[in-house]
Amino acid sequence: MRSRTMAVLGAAALTVSALLPLPASAAPAAAAAPDIPLANVKAHLSQLQGIANANGGNRAHGRPGFRASLDYVKGRLDAAGYQTSVQSFSRSGATGYNLIADWPGGDTDDVLMTGAHLDSVTAGPGVNDNGSGTAAVLETALAVAREGHRPDRHLRFAWWGAEELGLVGSTYYVDNLPPSERSKITGYLNFDMVGSPNAGYFAYDGDGSSGSGGPAGSAEIERVLRSYFSSIGVPVQDTAFDGRSDYGPFIRAGIPAGGLFTGAEGRKTSQQAQLWGGQAGVAFDRCYHSSCDTTSNIDDTALDRNADAIAHAVWTLGGDGGTQQPPGDTVHSDDFETATGWTADPDGSDTATAGAWERGTPQPTSWSGISLQLAAAGGSGALVTGAAAGTDAGTYDLDGGTSSIRSPAIALPAGARTLSFSWFFAHLNNSSSADYLRVRVVGPNGSTTVLNQTGAATNRAGSWQTQTADVSGYAGQTVRILVEAADAGSASLVEAGLDDLKITT
């Protein structure tokens, strides 16, 4: 967020006035948004922190840390099936970049756009400003892909460059859109600082109840964002459309906009401390634009609530007019809450000396802010490489070689088609390509590898992801699922997990 005092409007802004409707295609969706896992959002923040650490301590415009941040986000989106493009521009003698990601489908004449700026200031890594918005928007986009979401409106996500130099990237994007393309963007959602450590809960004043408001349609965006916080009993105050962040060029072009904000250098009042907790008379973010804006400068509760609110807005405003494909019938599922007959070391050939696969309740572990073992993706149970936490991250991780675990026999009916499961694979920079997580479907006449993730000499934070695979070739057969992991090179810190396995027609 650009350096300028943000005017926060008073307690009277807790009420919302008459709202302006969006077109029918943006009517509230019947399908509820999924929960956005906080662990996944924080894993992205760990990656951004690591990128800054490796690139002079920041992720600023024109610096290598910014391009590395863009490449990280782009890689995750490309793998999830987004159509991505990188737009370049010049500022202060350096090349800057915007990353644009389109989710296939929806009405391309009715685009709902969601964005956050990706750059930091040169003084620090910018984990709250604006790693928090970057990570929450990224994980929402990945949730769209995991859910196979097919809204009425076309979804477009953006990560802007050079915001800290004056909204340069977003302004370049809007100014260089042909008028016919600009008119297709019927709403823009902006998220700049959503994890401030002394957090407030602010929504941009789309309906003008405390100020001038935004273009027609902004009131509905504000209403939808506020509705999530109403559902969890958290009061929200207005913050002005003062042009401080990347919504600025959109509202100047007459595009409806809105967003959330947890506060920057402004100080929390006594009344706000009574509403939300925290410290009165202290800045919402004491590390704003400073070197201490690290992964330690985040309020997990605020980040979690705002990420879920972002997903709620994307699902609600995106619409769902019955275009979702109905799920197939489930013919087999295992959530690992109870023992179902999985066998560890089924062939008696495992060599791991610690951290062998087991079904259990994983205890989250981390090292220097890098999440390694995660809590279960759903419920409390999962398959993991050593469920206990121990005294440090290296106590129960996978060590000394290979470990495997195999499902009981699964009889697939003739219509069986899709295998899906959640997974994570995490390691530190002492890993190598000899380390891996592998999942195979084993039938009577051979096997198919449906996931093969290898290690590398870099820190990789754990993040629950969803894998799907076509198993129609095994329909009518009896199969088993074989899960393998290895710490097979030099000693390294490796963790892996599997959860919520399902086979559908």
C-alpha cells in the first residue's frame, strides 16, 4: 500500500444504506464458497519471505525478488489450469510486470476481477503489505480450480507491479485496455493488507454511507463483503475510496469496485479496540513499510477471516446459475478419521528409520516460519509421515530412506471414473530430487502413477493441494492405492501427507 495517511471513517459507518443492484448475472450464488485453509495462505507467505531473503531482503519493483515472486504465483496458477499472461511496463528505469490469470469459462462479456499488488517497498519483504493480499487472492484462485467452480461470470485475477510507486501497474493495465475490453469488467475487488497484526476490519465505502461512494454497483460489492463478517459476528467499519490502492484506476474508469483492509500506519482508537480487541493508540501495522514486515508481522485470525471473505465474495458475485457440473456418485471414500485397513510397509522393503507413513492426527510443525507438517485437510485424521510433532521439526520427519503404505482392496464398479485426494509435500533446502512423494493406482495388470512430486534444494512450505486422476481404465477391476515417500539422498527434512481420498463415477 502506498505511503499516505489512510482516512478511516467513524463508527457511524457500521450501518449500510440503500444498495445499487448489479446485473442479474451477478445475483448471489446458490453454492457456498469453500473454507480457505489458513495453512495454505501462510505457506504462500513463507514462500514470499524466502524469496525476499534470497534477494536482498525485499520484493520491490525492478528488483529480482519481485520477478521471483511473480514466477512463484504464476507457477501455481499455471499448474491449476489458469490461462496466465505477464504484462510488462517501464518505471524508474526498470521493467515492471503485472500478472493476469483467467479462469476458463463464464461470460467473457461480464468479468469479475480480483486483484492485489505483488510488490513490496525496498525496505523489507512486505509480508503484510502486500504478501497478505497476494497470498489470500492466490489461494482463493486455487480454490476455484480445486472445486472445479464454473460461475456465470468470467473470473479474472491479477497481481500488480509497482503499486508502491503510485499504482503504476494497475494504472497501466486499465489505461491500455481497449474501451470494448474495459467495458467487460463489471466489478473489481481489491485486497491490500489483510493480515495486520493489530487488525481492524474495514470495507471500502461503496454505497457512500460515509463519503462519496464508488461507481454504480460498488454498493453491492460492499454489501457482499460485509455479509460474510455479519455471518461470523464481526463488525466492519467503512474506509474511504481515497485512491490509495489499486482500485483507483478502476473507479476512475467507472468500474464498480470494493475491497477489504486491516489497517496500515494509522492508530487504532479505543472504540475500535473495544470492537475488535488489540491495542488502542498503537498502529494497525507497526512494521508498515519496514524491515520487520515479515512472517511474524501477521495476525492469523484476521488473515483467515479475510481470506474466507474474499472467497465468499468471488463465489457470491460470480454467480451460479446452474452451470456447475453435478458431482458423480461416490463409490469409495476415506477421510482417515478411523482405521480402514491401510497397511504400512506392505512389501517389507521400506528402509526409512523414522517418520514412516501412518494414519493419525498430524501435529503441525514448522522451521523458521516454513510449514512442514500440516494439520489434516479435513477433520482430524490423515495419512502422514510421522504424526507427532516432537521437540523440533526434525524429530519425526521422514529419515533414512523410503516408506510406503497401501490401501485395502477397492472394487471399482463399471462406471468408476475419477480419483481425487488432498496432498502436501514439504522440505527444506537440504532436499534433492532423490526425495519424493508418489501415489500409484495398482491393478491386477499393472499400475498408474497419479502423483509424482520430487524434492529440490530449496525451502518448500507444506500446502494442501488437490489431485485428480482418470481411473476409468480400471473400472470393473479391484485396485489398491499405494502411497510412497522417500528421504533417499543425503539426510534432509521431508514431510508428506494425504487426506480425503475419493473415487467417483
